[in-house]
Amino acid sequence: EVPRVIMITSALPAEGKTIIASNLAISIAKGEDQYVLLVECDLRKPSMFNLFKYPPSKGVVDILEGNANVSDCLIKTPIDKLTILPAAKEAPVNPSELLESKSMKSLIKEVSERYSDRFIIIDTPPIQATVDPKIIADHVEGIIFVTRYRYTRTTDFKMALNTLPREKIMGIVLNAVDVMPAQKFKYRKYSYHKYY
């Protein structure tokens, strides 16, 4: 069975995980009969409003604090079948406490049951910056790990990867690959099929 509740994370800040999460959500929503809820759980640095051009809005923080319902916070996007649940108008003082609370587990359970016809894509903070992704990893079905080409050190990559449940890792996205070096090589003309 295809995992439907998927979190996107990375080892370090600035690896492009929010853009990857957003692009994944858009591409799924553009498929046939696939609905997507994109949940922003990077409570420290909400940035999705910049990508999708909506004003900073109440969201996950308000729900976890008991000041709003999920339906109060949903934002429709210009992309048909893609809805966003933003993080917050501004970063809370206690993001880890909020995400560690039973309310977070309840929130993921609620959206996955209420919107059982859609994929839930959860954008989380980088692993080296906070414990938040490790908390959320317990409540999702799949994990996609983003790493940036020529940016992330092997030690940071391995350390971050080892903190996640291996059986849930669906794949690793190598982001911002420089294609220029590959273009410098001249390949001889011969066919590969005779070696198979």
C-alpha cells in the first residue's frame, strides 16, 4: 500500500525541503483524482506563504493551542485539489513542546482520517536544528529526505538519517544538482545493449 501521510525533512537548513514538499504536493494534485493537503510543520520558520503568496495565517500552532479548528485554517490554492494547512502567523515561543504534545498526534490522526481521500504532505524543520522531525516521524507512514548537492557534509547526512525510522524512508532527494560538470564530458559513440 502506498504511504499517504508523508513527511519531508532534511539534515540542515537551506537544503530546499519546503520547495521539494511544495513541488511534490503540486505534482500529485495535478495527477488524476489525487487530492493533497500540504501541512506546514516548520513552526520556527514558516515560509510557505512566500511560495504560495497568501498572507501569514493562523494554522497548526493555533490548532495545537486549542484556539482553532482544522477547517478554520485551511487555505485553498490556485491549484485545483491542493489545500494548505499553514504553520502560524508567527513562530511560537515553544514549538517543540507543541509538536511533542498529544495534540500533534491527534492533529495528524484527524487530518488523515477526515481527508482519507488525499495525500497528506508534511513539511518539517531540518533534523540538525531541532528534535521536531523525530517527533513527527512517529506519526507518519513515509519519509522523504532532502539533501543538497555539494552542501551537506556526509557526517551531517548520516547523523540525520540515523535518527529517522529506516523502514519509513521512501527515498532521498538530491537537490540543486549542478549539471555543468556532466556536460563537459564527451562520450564515445557505442551502444550499451550488448553488455546486458
